[in-house]
Amino acid sequence: MSRPIQSCVKNPRIGIIGGGIAGATVALCLGELGLDVTLIEKGSSLVNGPPICHLHAGGNLYREISDAQCFTLLRESIDLVRLYPHAVDYRPTVIAVPKNDAGLPEDLLPRLHKLQKEYQHLINKDSKNSVLGASEHYFKLFTRQQIEALKNTEVVNKPQTLTEWMIPFAHHVNLEQLKFPVILVQEYGLNLFRLAASAELALRKITHCSLLVNSEVTNIHALANCWQVEYQQGSEITVTEFDYLINAAGFRTGTVDDMLDFKRQRLVEFKAAYVTQWPQCSAIWPEVIFFGDRGTPEGMAQFTPYPDGYFQLHGMTPLVTLFDNGLVESANHSAQPQLNPHFIEKIDKGWSNAEINLRSQAAIDHISRFIPDFAQNATVSAKPLFGAQQIPGDDAELRAAGVSFVGEFYARCEIVKASSALTVSNKIIKQLIKLGYLTHKDNGDRVFKITHAITEPEITQHAQKLCASRDYPVSLARCNFPQLGH
Ligand SMILES: Cc1cc2nc3c(=O)[nH]c(=O)nc-3n(C[C@H](O)[C@H](O)[C@H](O)COP(=O)(O)OP(=O)(O)OC[C@H]3O[C@@H](n4cnc5c(N)ncnc54)[C@H](O)[C@@H]3O)c2cc1C
């Protein structure tokens, strides 16, 4: 297959396939730099793929990954908060190690200290990096006695101190099940709907950026000096040309690679999280993680709070978040790993009510081992948040991944976590500078004038609209987490 050879064109046309967090963020960064960008998205709105709820500012949910990946996730998360400040749920995460888990809370401490140091280092480099609060408060340990002492303390409406965040935990979690200390860490939430709204509103304001939704790329030809891309909107097929092409098609990145016969090894995994409500619980919770071995009945349980008593649940067991044969790899003849058709049917058409209830109830049961009051009161309140994600290469535990290139004019976004989206953009910008499409001067002062001119109320309003249009309770798009006072 031939590839474009022309390197330097004036006003290059940049095409991006896929408007998830990766494609939307790249479009925003290039658009803010004045490039002519077209973002082509199959769905009716942006950031509409698999869920995102946790920022992973330090990767502390993943005991199995390297320190280097944790540092990368920390740096990338800070950058992402600075780009999308109104998409962040500013609440910390509690990490608890159950008694039946082989690990100890102390095992996490060496890495937490390193992350704290790294965070301080980033603040020293640029004080605007202090988005997670003061580095001395990056994490805090709580003994059983300290938590017991909070049992009779009233919950506060706007927790301001690390200790105040622990009150709902002290009231409701069965402490008998846990090893101590438990750890509170400044890993915040990332709100899918507010992220979608932030990106969509900003992109609509960038005049030389065209946003094509309900548009599916169906074929691509590599011509001598450009990419010829066919996309379909309803029954209408349009053919257009780009000088530089960015494949940001998420778990379908392989289908775009296949259109050009580009080889790439990757994994794809289907997973789901469940939306429940505990209407009697009005307390502002931190996120809570109960560690456990992935894939076993004791797999990690994740309790993610939203306003109005809504909680999103993950359980890393085959009956809750994971699925039999849900992880597949690409074969030699195709860069696209083939998920079983029943997963594709869920993604494209939805779930049956019976499946929603069965898995959501399994998620409630999984969490209720640690929060018994939840079992008494929680109800299934929406369809799951679900989807498939790609992992480049063959390491299913890889969490910090980015971008790969074929030649000079084709990039693929291969993020595993949302926080990597800005790193991807930066690497693509470097390549565009090499090609002469941008100068170092253009890229000198990375301010996001258009993106940061969008106000918080505008984002809330649009996020709620997107949330309702996707049939989720609008509370999931609201933010009632005060920024931590230190
Ligand atoms: C259950 C679950 C929970 C998760 N939780 C988190 C979390 O808490 N934090 C986190 O950081 N990450 C989380 N992830 C991972 C995260 O969702 C993904 O890594 C991220 O969404 C990937 O973004 P993306 O832009 O690469 O892909 P996507 O979001 O999948 O976007 C790709 C887009 O491309 C479009 N597209 C595909 N093919 C075409 C085509 N031919 N033409 C036009 N458009 C096309 C799709 O419609 C889609 O909108 C989770 C994943 C799952 C499954």
C-alpha cells in the first residue's frame, strides 16, 4: 500500500477518526493552535464510548503496574486536570485492604512516598501543577482507632479536611473486614459527561475545526500525496482528503488500520460498571476501593459516588465488571481483535433488562460485603456504563499508553486511560513540527484560550443534556464535590 509522500503543504488538512477523549483532545489541542482539523465521529456526541470515572492520579488502584507507569499517570492526570478543570470530581479515594487479601496496606507505602515526592517535584517545576492540593496531603493513613472515633461524628455537607472525608466511611463500612491502616489518597474522579461537554463546547467554538457527528468512516485510500477518506452520514457517502490522518477509533482502531492494511498487535477488553442509587444516603463520600485479586470472586470492588445518592460500582470479578472471553487479541491477518458478537450487540444495541438486573445486583452484592447498609437500600437505577477499550501490544496490565505512528502522516491514539490523551496530543504536535506544519513558536505558550473560556455553568448545562440524551440520571453529570481545602 502506497502512502502520501508530500511533506510540506501550506494549511495542512488534518483528519481525526473518532471523537472519544483521545480524538476530541487532539482536535482541541490542534484547533487551539490554529490548524485546520476535521473530527469525524460515528456517534451523535463526543466522548460517548466506554466509561471514565477515575482520574488515576498516581495509579494507586493498580498494585501490579510499575512505578514508572504510576509516575506517568500522575503527570498525565495533572495535565488533564489543567486542561479540563470543570470535568473533575474533586474528591479523594480511600484504599482499603480486606482481611482476606494476601497484601498489606504497608506494601503500598514505598510507592506512595515516591509519588508524593514526584508530585512535589512537579509543583517545583510549575506551581500551576498543584491541582491535587499540597503535596504533604497527597495521602494520609488512618488507623482503626482514628476511624472508630469518627463513628459518632456528624457528616459534613462540604468536607474540607482529609478527616472529614472519612466520616461516611466510618459510619457505614464494616471495619471488621479490613486490615489497617486504610489510605486516603488524592486520586480524584473524572466525570464522563462533563468531559464530553467540555470538549464538545470548546470544539464548536474553534472556527477552523469541523465537527462531524453521526458520521462513520467506511474506507480510506492512500493516494500519492494525501489520504482519501470516505465517510457515511445516514445514507449519504462523502469523500474527502487529508494531508495527515489520526486514527482515534478506540477499540475499533484496528478496523481503521485494516482499511490501510497496517499491521498492529493489540488487545481489546469489554467491561462494565453499574449505576445504582442509595436514596437514603445524602452524605458526600470519597471514592472507596476494596482491593482484591482481579478475576477471582474477591476481585477489587470500586464504589464511586455521585450526587443525590447515586453510586457507580465496579467489581473485578467475572460476574460483575469482567466477562468470560471479554479479553481478545488481534490475529495475524487483522489488526482488529474480534470480540464475540454478543459484546458487539451490547455496544451497538444495548442490554436486555434481565442482564442489567442480574449483573447490577451482583455488583450491589459484591460491594455489600463491605458496606452492609448498601445491601439493604441500593436499587438498580440505570443501564450499565460499559464498553470495550484497547490495549496496545500484548500486556493486559498496561495502563499508561499513548500513540504510535506509521510513516510520517499517520498516527494512532492508543490510550488505555483518559489521562494519557494530552500526552498523545503533545507527541502528535511534535511530529507536526517536524513536518513543518507547525513551528516551535506556535507551540510555545500552551494556553487553551478557547477551551478555558467555557464557563462551569455552561459545562454543567450541556453535560446534563448529554447525560439525559444517553438515558442516564442527570445527577451523574452534576458535581457536588468541593475543592479540598488544605
Ligand atoms: C468499564 C470501563 C471503565 C473504565 N473506567 C475508566 C476510568 O475510570 N478512568 C479512565 O481513565 N479510563 C477508564 N476506562 C478506559 C477508558 O474508557 C478508555 O481508555 C477511553 O475511553 C479510550 O478513549 P478513546 O478516545 O481512545 O476511545 P473511545 O472513547 O472508544 O472513542 C473512540 C471513538 O471512535 C468512534 N469510532 C470508531 N470507529 C469509527 C469510525 N469508523 N468512524 C467514525 N468514528 C468511529 C467511536 O464511536 C468512539 O466514539 C474504562 C473502560 C471501561 C470499559
